[in-house]
Amino acid sequence: MSTAQSFLLFLIVLGAAATALRFISRTTPTVPYPVLLAVGGILIGVISPSIGGLHLPPIGPDLILLAFVPGLVFEASLTLDLDELRRRVVPIGLLATVGVFLTVIVIGALAHWGLGLDWGNGFLLGAIVAATDPIAVVGLLRQLGAPRGLEAILDGESLFNDGTGVAVFSAVLGTILTGHPSLSDAGLRFVYVTGLGAAVGIAAGATGVLALRLVREAELEILTTLVVAYGAYLAADLAHGSGVVSVVTAGIVVARYGSQTGRLKGTQLQGFWSLLAFVLNAILFLMVGIALPTHRLIAVAGLALGAYVIMFVARAIPVYGLLGVVDARGSSIPWRWRHMTFWGGMRGALSVALALSVAATPQVNPQVSVIAYGMVVLSLIVQGGLLLPVADLLHLRGRAT
């Protein structure tokens, strides 16, 4: 079988698996679809060597970051409830900035003291898993009719901490590669990559809005937004800024234009991005499972489990601590929302991409990428698998606060 035929077979298997798992998720709604996809991907990755002709192509960080992340982040930006986002801007801003830094520091320190990693690798592990990916959580909450404010907090935190998380990761990795890890150096790198990414995103988004004002055909609107999403990421990446921050910023600029004019709501453009996000998520969660380094993970299973517990505990500090600060300022966040925000802090494909990107870096402990991968899978299976019971326990059905 040729390489092209093998790749086509791989795509057919992915499509068939995604379709079959979608039917299963309809009959067993207690387990969210993304969680089923990840588990299905793990099974495919385990049994694929025994299937003749099915040679899975290597799944690297560039494939995830360049092909999937810009589209998913841009679609999330377009679908943000900007009015609810403004009302919840303080908790979202705290979780996506201070919360990310606290997560990296706590995981880094506990990984150093509890798992035996050196300081640099401990902080790098924290940076890899700092960003949350609550796709399954938000989807389930929408099905249950949970409060829009809670959806906005989870959605907004995830969207913005993707950018800050990747920027912190780049800063920590950059200072490790210099051979002289330094907090001040990492801080300067963070400011640079974040600021540059935001500047590129504003420019790309403004250019996209100008183009959208001129075109009226749905096909041209779709092409324009595709160029904005992937162009913003590529431009920032080539300039050594944060591509994710760039896409988030560009998406919000375009979304603001859409909310002011009403041109994007209920259009073919919105339908296209909704469909694209669904397809990208289905393929991506399957690929996350398929790429699981099973044999290497078994060898460090104890460390991965310990690291997951550390990550789970570390999540409580920004959620309960920072949201408590919000309460002190007079903007009450119900305790039920805090509990779901805590439980819903799952990790996903972005963390996998960051883990894969350092797997072959000589200055990085090779166990870090495997441990991080294990933390992501455990968060999807444990937290994702128990989402519905937790939501019911917190009485989050309906739109009541």
C-alpha cells in the first residue's frame, strides 16, 4: 500500500470512528462526545499495529498548532457572548492571567518537591498544562441549559488562557534553552511574545473587518475570515510572537464588528465556522488519543498520576482564591459556579501540542512530555467522564443562577 493510500485509509478510519462515536454519544449522553473521541483514539492507537495496512502518520506539534488551533480559537472568539463577557470580565481576566501564573508556579514547585524534577523542568511542566480546554464542559452545560454567566467564565477563561498559557510556555522554554533559567528573563520574554502577538492580531483583525465591509458574498466572507485566522497565527509565529494571542485578538476584533453590524449572526459564515470547529474537534480529540505514547507512559505511570493530582489540587488555588477576590469586590460568583469551574478545568489538545514540541529537546527532561500527556488524558477521562454527575450534583440544569 502506497503512502497516499495509507494516509487515505487513516482518514477513512478517523471519519468512521468519529461517526460511530457520535452515535454512541447520542445513546449514552452521560459521557461527553470529546471524551469518547479521546478514548476511541487511544483504542485505535493500541490496536492499529495489528491492522494490516494501517500505518498511522506521525502526529507532531506543528500539525496541531498550525492546522487545528487557529481554526478552533478563531471560531471560539466569533461565538463569544460579548455582552456576558463584559459582565464577567474581572473573573475571566484574573483566571486567564494571574490564574495561569499561579498554576505554573504551584505545579512547578510541587513537581520539584514531590516528583523530583529540577526547577526548570517543573515550571515547564506547569506551563504545558496551564491552559484549560473545557470544550466538553461548555457543550454539556449548553445542553443542560446552565447559566450563561458560567458558560462565559469557562469559555472566556479557556480562550484567553490559551494565549497567556502558550506565551508563558514560550518564555519558560526560551529561558531553559539559554542554559541559564531566570524568572526575569522569562518575564521579559512573556511580555514580548504576548505584546507582539496582540499587535499582529489587532492588525489582522482590522484588515479582515475592512475586507468584510467590502464583500457581500458568503463565499468571500468565509475565505476572508479563514485568511485572517490562519494568517494572524502564521504572521505572529514568523515574527516570534504568540500565534494564539494573535488569533484570539483578531477573532475578537471581527466578533465585535459582527455584534455591531449583525452581519455574522445566523449567516452561512457562522454555519461554516460552526461546522469546521465540529470537524476539527472530532479529528483532533481522536488524534490526541492515537498519539498517546502508551509504552513510555506505562513506564512513568506513577509520576503521571502524581502530576495529575498536583494539577488537580493546583486548580483550586486560582478558582477559589481569585474568585474569592471577585466576591470581595462585590461581584458575587455562586459557589456552584466555582465548583464547576474547578472541576471543568480539563486539559486538551493545546497541552498535547506543547508536550510534543519539547519531546526531542535535549535541554528538557524527556519524561516531561510523557508525564504531561498522561495528565491530559487523565483529566479528559476522570473529569470529563464524571461531568454529568457533577453537574447534576450542583443542580446546574436550567438557566437559574
